[in-house]
Amino acid sequence: MAAQSKLFNTIQAADYIGGLKKNTLEGWRIRGAGTVYRKIGRLVRYTIDDLDAYLTAQTRTSTSQAGA
């Protein structure tokens, strides 16, 4: 993570990756799915690099293509 990389809270991260609700990311964390995150004390934070990597991994060329 670059020194100047911005950390997003759950609401900001959900909005960034497609206008999701924060509950979606919270559910993903419980299930161990979705994007990686940072736990800083009691705070949950996401980096733009991790969110971009998650979005890139979701790239598909057809609706029948299986996920990663």
C-alpha cells in the first residue's frame, strides 16, 4: 500500500465498487467473501488498490463464465 493511499470506510468502499449497500460488504466479511480489508483497532478500512483489484478479478467475458 502506497503511503498516500486513501483508506475508505465501509460506506465509501461499498459506493466505490458499484453503489452497494454497506450491509453487503459487512455480509462478505462475515462469510470471508468479497474484497480484502484492513482491521485497525475496531475500525474496518479498505484501500483503493484492494478495491480495484477486487473489481478487476470480477471481469468476465460471458454470463456462463465461472467466478474465481
